[in-house]
Amino acid sequence: MNCRHCGAHLSQTMIDLGSAPPSNAYLTTQTLHMPERWLPLKVLVCTQCWLAQTEDTTTAEMLFDAEYAYYSSFSRTWLDHAKRYVQDMRSRFALDSTSYVIEVAANDGYLLQYVQTLGIPCLGIEPTSGTAAAARAKGLPIIEQFFGRTLAELLVVEGHQADLTIANNVLAHVPDINDFITGFKVLLKPSGVATFEFPHLLELVEKNQFDTIYHEHFSYLSLTATLNIFNRNGLEIFDVKQLSTHGGSLRIYAQRKDSGPYKIAPRVSELLRREKEAGLLSEKHFTDFQPRANKVKNDLLLFLINAKESGKRVVAYGAAAKGNTLLNYCGIRPDLLPYVVDMNPVKQGKFMPGSRIPILAPEQIQKDRPDYILILPWNIRQEVIGLLDYAKGWGCKFVTAIPRIEIL
């Protein structure tokens, strides 16, 4: 396989998680009796441009279909983050009723609803029909297509150039990353700004967040790799901010290389230096990643087996994609984890892909009074603990597995 960005041959393995079905391919009572499509789940690192990327085994169209079940608005933590972002962008870039904002991967309108409330004209681009419909129900204009250069050129012809483009947690999801980034260069006004948020590869490796690896994530990004990709495709990164979201993310600010007005902030070179000093641009940096993932696997299995043999009951919260990676890599099935609860009604009544663990409504926890609740979306664990605080009343304890098994 060759690098999706620079075309160099890939030979360095970052981690191999065996095989798994796509993490958002939830099963119904009908499909539960049918075979699942399992794909290799292996990440390679390009030693030329340092882009980490999954093996080429599937397409975006196969993963982000009408049954795609990730709805951003079911996390209060994420909604609060989106609202703060909109307020910050309005202040920093003087956005008003004469501005135009476009979000790529608008999902269910979790963010653009706040742009709309401020009276700033906006447009969302979202390829999955369920989430697009949810966004339209909020009164938001949505184009239901995959984004790239062709769509960007069409939008410009129709008069939709943007003062601000937003792409939160989507850059990792695109197989043709060069075409995707070129689209933003086309879509921006000469003085426009593009912001992107994505989990930081440095945090992913250092904090053992291997469960954030799944087929829907084609790329795993550092600032170094992103800078290389943007420079090649007509964008210049002029600022970067480190965020706590998703276990440690970056927000990068970019402008058109040919016309952008902003000076490059010192934070860009500072973070590039930090990545280099941490060894991220070295094959040796990834050598202990696999053993640390294996330890989580063994420790979680041991915890679940010991709990079962002791007559303790463990259930899980959050039918998240990262949870599916963890469960399938560990080989966990309903005998050790009888069900997962989730607030999203779209997921309730379905089954986790691969593990085939039932997904139930959160009220099931009150009925069963389990001894432990395994929080699969560990990145919002404080929110989850707050939602399920009542479980402490019967002595229930919360558990996370990443970066290591921990009873909270």
C-alpha cells in the first residue's frame, strides 16, 4: 500500500488490532442472523510525510451510509464545546449577519444551530441521510453529499464562498485527503478561515487510546503531517490550539496560501518542535504501542472474568464506535458483558457490531442494579458519571479501560 498523501510505499506498522466489522455497522434483529463483514484493522505510518493511516480495505460510501448512527447532539459535553467554539469564532473573526459559515460534516446540526441563533447565514454539508434529516429538522440548510473539490467548485459557482469553514472530527474520516483539503482552498473567500478539529496522534499514542482506531478513521493526524498535507493543497496553517476533547485534540486554523491575511502564530512552530522532541517523527516512537494495547486487552478480560466468577454483574454505558473497537479487540461477548445502554434511541434495540451485545435504554440500569458500569466513551466519563450518579446509591462502581483499567 502507498501513502494516501504523498504516495510513498508504506512498511512501518503502528498497531495491528486484528480484524473487526465497521464500528458503526450496528445490527438489527433481522441482520443479527446474517453474516457480518469483518475487515483488517491495521495502522501504518508513512516515514516520508508521517501520516498514520489504516490499511486500504473499504470506502467512505460503505461506511457512512443511511444507517450511520452517530448523532453528536446526544452528548451535553460536545454541545457545550460546540457552543463555546461558535462564540469564540464570532469574537475572533468578527462574524455577523454579512458573514457566511459552512460546516463540512454538519451531522445533526449540533454546531450550526448556534451559528443560526446568532443570525449568521450558514450551510451544512452532511452525507449521511439520518443525521442530515435531523439537522434539517432544526431549520438548517443541508447539502446531503460527500465533500471534495468538485462540490466546492459547484458551491462557489452558486455563490457560496465562505468566511469561515468548519470541519470538526471529519478530517480523519476521508480516504482522499488531498482532494478534501483542496476543496477548502476552493471554498474559502480570499481572507477566509478554515478550522479543523481532530484527535492528536501524539496524545493517541502516549495515552494508549488505541480504541479510537476504527475503519471510519482513515487517518491519524499530527500537526506535522497535517502541515505537509495542507501546504501541498493550497492551505497555510497559521495557528493551533490544543483541546481536551476526545482525549486530546488539536484545533488548527488555516487560510489560503495565496491570499490569507494572518501571520503564523508561534504556537505552530512550538508544537511542531514538541512533536519532534517526543519522537513522533521516528519509527521507534510506536514500538511499545502494541504491547500497551495488549495489556489493556488482558487486564479488561481478567477484570470481567473475575467479576463473573465472584457473582458480580458488569454492564456498559455508551454504544460508541471506540467501544466497539475495544470489545472486538478483546473478544468480549454477552457472556461477560450482557448489555450496553445508550441514550440515542436510534441505537436502542440494536446490537453492537462484532460482539453482538444488545443495546438498551439507560433505564435498564435502574432495573438491574449492576455492581459495575464500564464506561466505553471514556472521553466523556465525567458526564456519564453525572448522568448515572444514582447508581452509587446501591454501591455501583464505574470502570474505564483506557489508558489502563481503572475502577473510579
